[in-house]
Amino acid sequence: MSRVYKYQSQQPLFAHTWSCREDRPMRMAVCSCDDENRNFVELVKLRKSSQALMRLDTMAHQFPVTKVQFMPSLNTQNEDLLITSSDCLRIYKIVPDNNSERMTASGFLRSDKRRPSPVTSFDWSPLALNIVASASFDTLISIWDLNKEVLDIQFAGHERAVNDLCFSPHDANVFVTCSTDGCLRLFDRRHMEYSNQLYETTGPLLRCGFNKIDSNFIGFVESDKQELGVLDIRNTASPIFLKRHTKAINGFAWSPSQQNIILSCAEDGNCFVWDIQKTGQPKPTMGYDCREAAASCQWSGLNKEWCSVVHGQVLEILHI
């Protein structure tokens, strides 16, 4: 890694994301994950003048954040919005504030249930910006209309907790989900009466995600496993497994510019960049040691040569 910048927080971190707006380069949101203290969402930005990650704003968050995402659009004419998931989906609007930026609570998406189940993950369709899908611990998958702030569809997508989901980058109707029941499933909003089961294993599946360029490929992570799975939906019987980590993998992120490149992070503190098109058993082409368990990683869709990792109370951005 040619350049590395660190941001030190005061609490354990987990969820983080990169801004997509062309007028907000090198901006991120990072969230705490602390069961004992009040949590927060912070806006941070790499300042060219000081060559450091600086905090722009902080907002308190009642519960630990399971995921955070900016509106997935380059268009600067759109509202500057951010969503977090925890007990529900919370929407924040970001507005200029002198030479900085400020978050304001804009609304929330919550089930009508009196005590809704925790939201484990969500995804914002990059092709239909009014559509957000969320996954929850009670097996339900919810499709929301963001413009109206109403629930469009809700159904039981798995037999046990739904841990992650991801929209296709090429079809706003298609999304993939994974669950504690060990199943990886493909859904189409036009035909919600059935799903396509892509893969099944005996252990819980924690993470899943479409390749950003070639949506035939889906990455997935099984609980407490040291290998990252990559599945070609045209040949689901033969997934490949990327093996180099020595402890459980916690997250991965596809490259936004190269369809064969994927990033992983794990409890062993390592972040590896893989080339899945290499012949034989793929091996990491690049690595970085966080020196403590790495909780999550992301890849910037706007600043494509930058990725990020969270470990302990630290956010690091890495130039590849």
C-alpha cells in the first residue's frame, strides 16, 4: 500500500462507507458498535491541506450500527443522504455548514410492529434510488419506497435470521440474500412468489455481495470460516474458495473497476487483495496487516484506487 491514513475514534468501530457524490471526494461515514455505551455516526474526510482524516460532524445513535450507506449516486443534483441500520433504518440529510458539513435527522423506515426485530443489514439500489431493501433477525426481508417512506413489500425470505443482502448492479429488481439457515438465495421483485437457491451449507452465512461489474459473480462468507467464497450463478455447483486467512473472515468488498479483484479482511488482522481469474488456487496479490482483528472493509466507488478497513477504534484508508 503506497499511502495509508488513520482516523482514531474513542469507541469500537464497525460499519463504514464511502461517499459516491462527485462533489464530495474522499468523504466517509463511520459508526461505532458498542453494546455498553451510546453510539454515534461520524462524517470524516481526507483533507488535502493537512493530509489527515478529519471529522466533519458527529451524531448520537442509540444502538450499534450494523450498516451505513450514502446514496449510491454520482449525481450532485440529488439530495445528500445517508442511511444507517440498527433497530430500524434511519435517514440523515447532509447539508453544508460554513467550511464543513452537518448531518440532520430526516426520517426513518420502521415496521409497524410494536417491537420490531433488529435490522441486520440493508442495501440501496444504485439503479432505483427510491428503493431500499432491509434484512432482519426475524427472517423478514423488507422492500421500502424511500420517496414515500413506506413499506412496499415484506416477506419471510429464509427460515432463520437474514444476515445480509445486496442489489444487483445491473437490475434494480434482483437482489441476493444470505442467512443463518446456511442458504444463499436470489430474488426478483417481479416474481416474489419464489426464489432461486444458489448455494447451501451447514453453517450460517454472514455476508454476500454482487461483483460490481459482472453480476454473474457473488461473494459470500460463512460464519467462523477462514475462506472467502465466490460463486458464478451460471455454474452454482462449483464455487471457488479463497484460502489464506488464518482466522475467520469478517468482510469483503469487490473492486469497482476490475471485475476479477476482491478485497477481504479477517480476525487475523490481515486484508488481502485477490485476483479470482488467476489459474489454479488463487493467492493474494497484495496484503496489509492491521495488527489486530479487522472488523470490516470497503472499496470506494468514486476514488477507485482507495479502500478502507476498520479495526478496534481505528479507521484506515489505503491507497492501492
